[in-house]
Amino acid sequence: MQSDNSRSIPRAERRKVLVSGAGAAGQTLAYWLARHGFETTVVERAPAPRIGGFAIDLRGPAVHVAERMGIIDAVRASRVRMKEIVHLDHLGEPVWRTDGNFGAGAGLTGDVEILRDDLTALLGRACAEVEGLTHRFDDSVTSVRQSDDHVDVTFEKSPPGRFDLVLGADGLHSTVRALAFGDAEAYEKRLGYHVAIFSIPNILDMEQQMFMSTLPGKLVTVMQYGLGKHTRGMFVFASPPIEFDRRDPEAQKALIREAFKDDHAYWAVAPLLAELDRATDLYFDEVTQITMPAWSSGRVALVGDAAFAPTPLSGQGTSTAVVGSYVLAGELKAAGGDPAVAFSRYEAKVRPYVELNQAVPFQSPELAIPSTWEGIERRDADVRAVMAKRDSGDTAGADMTAGDVLTRAANAIELDSY
Ligand SMILES: Cc1cc2nc3c(=O)[nH]c(=O)nc-3n(C[C@H](O)[C@H](O)[C@H](O)COP(=O)(O)OP(=O)(O)OC[C@H]3O[C@@H](n4cnc5c(N)ncnc54)[C@H](O)[C@@H]3O)c2cc1C
């Protein structure tokens, strides 16, 4: 049984921590900080927890964190079960088909795939049950000034505040990172692909299926998560860096339409573009990996995508965020709130695990989205060969599949109890 300090420490004596961002990292971090007795404020730029995106995976230690938060049964009850993945040619004819777990690797018994929206809701529910945790939506940090024993913070809307610690869990384009660590570009590895995900009606009459097509440098995907659950479309396209307004979905839609303007005859492109026009929950971003030489500076630390985004191609963004947040909160408790001790232990424990996850083969865009028709054919032939071998039960001499490498990376950390 975990100890719960939230009630035993008098409110006035609790250390005050500001968490920026209420994604998987921010919610997990805030839950554990509050449970460990820290007076925790979460500031989130969106007016409510942000929904959107595809299903995400909780693997290995991230499942254990969910267990320790008491939400694992609800997470499993909401799990996504895909029946099949179908790769289609330009006319919509199947090129290959696999079961819904293809490429996920062996040994996944305990792992869970869940809609990002469902996980967000369940983490929010867990947060609502701990004391000492306050959320401020529709606001953002605007400045962070630290001294030896506190951090002064200003906000867009709320009055300024003084905190013992500031923790940035505000994603790929972290404001805390920009304010406390400087030059964003130095930490960003932009992989040259943009991704757009948005809700659509079930226009293809699918059920628990993923349909996808690859064009050179582009990917078109439709995911249907089950009747009663939503259907989402995705466009991915290669492009040099594009400057765009992150708060202007209409401008983002124009960029996507431009990228696919010559592909309307291709399977599903035209109907998906029509649905994009109507979408109200567009998620659009450049596929970017974040690597930093240090995740903390004085009384400020980063976690999740803000510190170490592995990219959605890895499938490990949420698991590393959840695990990193659990360890960061735990080490703060273990060090009695001393940031120098806690932040260095957090980084020593989490960095090797993160680095393995940032290096999984799914990172290779050329594998996921070949840039030429020849590359696509080669990739399809490779997939068919792996499937034929697997179907025949022939595993002799088999190299580790990409999925097996992922499984190893996903489990490369032992969690302490705090
Ligand atoms: C809408 C959306 C859809 C996504 N879809 C997918 C997907 O389909 N597949 C996938 O693998 N990954 C997806 N991701 C990324 C995935 O959620 C993360 O990689 C992972 O869960 C790590 O979470 P995080 O909490 O570190 O970052 P995020 O999930 O990005 O959460 C960061 C949070 O911080 C908030 N924020 C940003 N700036 C500020 C600020 N200045 N002040 C306060 N709050 C701020 C954001 O609104 C967001 O709620 C998506 C992210 C978002 C935001």
C-alpha cells in the first residue's frame, strides 16, 4: 500500500508546486504530488482538458503507475480492441492485412491501448479524488523568475504567484521550457513530417479497424475504435519546416489541403478533406523529438513531451510521460522537496529509459512513410514476408522485430515505491 501524505501535512507547511500543462504528464504528476503532500496548482492553457488524437499505448511500467493510481480497471474497461489493420492501394483495394496488434511486439499481456481522450478523463477523475490539487484552465505562465528559495511566476490571466517549484509538463512547445531553458530550436529535432488528426463520422462503415494508405512521403489513415466510439482521420505529410499559428485551426486546415491538393483521386483523400473542413477538434503539429542535456534548472524541471518527446511515431510518448511524472513526484517526496537532490535522481533514473524509447525503430520515418513508390513496395513486401513467416510458425533465425525492440525499451525501468 502506498503512503498518502496529503492529509498528514498541515496545509500551511506544504510546499507549493506549480505544474504547467494538464496532459498525461501534468495530470499524473499533479496527482502524485498532491498525494505526497505538496500543495499543487495545475495551469492549463486550454479551457478544459484537451481531447483529440488517436489511441495511445500504456506499456510496462506505465501500466503499473495506472495500477498504483487505482485507475487500471477503468483503463482496461475502456481499452481499444482493433480487429485488423488494412493497407489499401490508391483505389482502396487491400494490399495487405494484419491483426490489430501487428508490430506491437511480443509480451504485451499487460499493456493497454486506450483512446487518448479516455485516458485524459480517467486521469482527471483520479486527480479529482486527491486533496491539495487545484486546476486553473484557460491560462498560461508568462514569466518565471527564480531565486535560491522560491520561484515567482506571472500568468496571462491569474494574479502573480510564488511557488517553491515550477514543473513544466506543457508538451512539445513547452512555455516553461522556453522561459527557463531558452532557445527552443536547440532542443527540437524536427523530423520533417506534419501530422493532422481529427474526428469524422464513420463514413467508411468501419468497425474496430484501421485503414491506411501510403503515398510517397504521405500517409492517409482512418481509425474506427468501435461502434459507439469515435472514428478519426489522419493525414501525415513530409515537408520542410512550416511556420504556422498553433491557435488557428483554419490556417492549419489550409496547409493540409495544400499538401494533398494533387491527391484527390487517391483513396479516401477527397472525403477526408471534406470532413477536415467540418472538424472542430483538429490536432496538427510537426513530428518533433525533444532532446535536452538537462531536464532541470534550479527550481524548475520538465517532464513528458516538454522534456523528452519521443514523437508519436514511437508510440511511447504517453508511457514515458506517465512514468517520468511518477518518478519526478516520487523523488520530490523522497528528497523532502529538495529540488537539487530530487531532480538529479529523477533524471538519473528516467533518462536511460527515455533514451531507449527515443531510439526505437518506429522513429525511422522512412520505414513508416517511404519517400518513393519503390520504397513503399519494398516496405509492403517486407511486411508480407514477416506475416508469412509468422503464419507458418517459422521463428528460426528471426531477428528481433521492431515490436520486440519496442517492448524491451518500454520495460527498461524499474519503478520504486514512494
Ligand atoms: C490534442 C493532442 C492530440 C494528440 N494525439 C496524439 C496521438 O494521436 N498519438 C500520439 O502518440 N500522441 C499524441 N499526442 C501527444 C501525446 O499526448 C503526448 O506525446 C503524450 O501523452 C505526453 O503527454 P504530455 O502531457 O507530455 O504532452 P501533451 O499531451 O501535449 O499535453 C501538454 C498539455 O499542456 C498544455 N499546454 C501547452 N502549453 C501550455 C501553456 N503555455 N500553459 C498551460 N498549458 C499548456 C496543452 O494544452 C496540453 O494539455 C497528442 C497531443 C495532443 C495535445
